[in-house]
Amino acid sequence: MAIPRTRPGRHPAILSYGFRPFFGLGALYAGLSILFWLPLLHGHLATSSVFVPVDWHVHELLFGYLAAVLTGFLLTAIPNWTGRLPVQGLPLLALVLLWLAGRFAVFYSAQTGWLLAALIDCAFLLAVAAAATVEIVAGRNWRNLKVLIPVAVLLAANILFHIEAHVEGLSDIARRLAIGGAIVLVMVIGGRLIPSFTRNWLARENPGRLPVPLNRFDMATILLTALALMAWTFWPERAEAGTALLVAAFLNAIRLARWAGDRTLRDPLVLILHVAYAFVPLGLFLTALAILLPEIVATVAGLHTFGVGAIGTMTLAVMVRATLGHTGNPLRAGRAGSFVFAAILIAAAARIAAALGLPGDWLLHLSALAWAAAFLGFALLYGGMLCRPRRQAAKSPQIS
């Protein structure tokens, strides 16, 4: 379905589609916050948050950056599904301001009090879920209501995160619940985008073996992985959870292999989606080993494979592709896309290597600098596209 057109001249370009403000702000926040994180970790800087430093770091990746990118994606994809005009103008601005209020509320929660900060922060995902539900229901697009399940999980995890941090002093279950919800979201959305975009490119550029269409194997893999992640969330030290995660890693590796990613080496814009998804089985595998062989593999290895690898790389890949397509630019990575993709992969590799015990703080600093380069690079290289009206010459793209 072609993307519905916005009303010319009624809204500034930045407020014409959800991806524009939320991809831009999300990228800036991801890049700047990691530059703040390392001095915070070493005690050279401090927040005014009730969260301990590591909780602030985890929270802002999951409920600051990821929530922004997820909102930008949903508010851009839903008009494709429903045929309705996108959320734009003042309603979109209200969501942007609510997201910003959440970031300030969390950072200054020691002054505002944890409860007020929690209410402001959690109101954003609640508002996004409500807006998405209204649009999907109004468009009678019932089958896509299921994409709101991971959003609801993230909202529940955010509420629990604030409560746990207040009561226990440190998040625990909420952290794993949010990561698990995010990984399921990567599996669901990636399972729609990757085979579709790969098939389109191969049919045009490299005829031959095509991705296997979505079938019962994919559905079973998503369900079993969700159950394994749930077991890990609530029973992170049980051998049964570790075994379930191993099985899930194997199934996701098979799922990825069925999408013919090995035939996309000539197009970084397609290839990066496959590489991003590869961090899902790798993260499941390392998390399983951390349970079954804790003396060999640390828990943080799996966590950062999920966070920096799967979440960071997949979201950046989608941001680049959606920005190019929805602003009317050619769907080619070019030097800009290749730079940000290389940077995020360096960040993921360095952070996973550090978590696996390779010596030296230099890996942590390399990862942080590469992460900042990837996201600030996106903001710099693609920010102009986000702020300018869509070029009219190109055909309407797809985001889902």
C-alpha cells in the first residue's frame, strides 16, 4: 500500500512523520549519552538521578533511545498498514515533548522524587501505545495489533524498573524483561523486513535462491524464544533456562540462514540487516553459556551482545533505510551508510570482546567512541534529510 501523503504546507517537515523527530533525537541521545556514560562510570561526572549509574545507563538505552526509535518506526509503519494519514503536527510534537520530559525527569529524579519521575517517564510509552492502538483500530487493521505486545512489555518493564530501583536500589527483573521484550521485537520486525527487502533486492540484482517465506517454523521460533527469554527473566540462574536459550539460539541461527543473507554481500543496506539479526542467536548463546558455564562466560557478554549488537545494529540499519526511502532518496548505503554501519559493528565487537574478558580498558573506550561515531554520524549525515520535505521524484518506499 502506498504511503498516504501529508497535507502540503500544513506542518513543518520535521513534524510530518514520526520517523523524522524520533530518529533524529534518538540518534543524538544515543551518541551523547554514551559519551557521558564513561566519565559517569569512572566517577568523574554524576547525574541527579535516583538511579545508580549502571541503572541510568541501562534505562536510557532501553527506555530513552530504543523507545524513541520504536516510536518513530511505528508511527511511520502504521499509515502503511491502515491507509490513514500519519500522526503529525501538534499531536506528534506532544509526543516528542513527552519523550524529552521523560529524559529530564529521569536525570533529575533525585530532585523531583522517584514517583513523579516514574509517572512522567512511563507516560510516554503509554501515550505511544494508545496512539498506535487508535490508529490500528480506526484502520480496522486487526492483524497488526500484535506488534503492540512488545510495546506493552516495554511499558510494564519500565514501570517495574522504577519500582525495583526504588525498593531494591538496583534493577534486576525489569532489566531482563525489557531486553527480552526488545529482542522479541527485533525478531518480529526483523522477520518481516529482512526477508522482504532481501527478496526484492535479489529478484532485481542477483536472481537465484530467495529467502524462505514466513511460515510455521518462524512462528514456533519466535514463541519458543519468547518463552526462553521469559524463563531467563524470572529464573536467570536455572539450568533449564540456559538449555532453553541454547535451543532458541540454534533455531534463530537456522531462521537467519533461511533468508539467503550470504547472497547480499554487494549491498550493505541489505547485508547489515542480516548481520544485525545474527547478534540475536549469538546473544542467546552467550546468555545460555553464562548460566551453564558461569566460570567461563560472564553475564554481561550476552547482555551487551543483545544491547549493542542486536538492538543497536538493527535499529540503526532500519533508521538509515527508512530515512533514505521515506525522504525520497535512493536506497543505497553509500559512504554515509557504510560509515555508520562499520562504526556500530566495531562498537559491538569491541564491547563483546571486553565482556568476554579480553584485557584492557581500551576496548570499552573503543566501543563507546565507535557507538558515538555511529549515532552522531547518523544525526550529522542524515539529519538534513529528516528536516527537509520529501523529494517527490522517487517512488514511495516501504517500511514494513
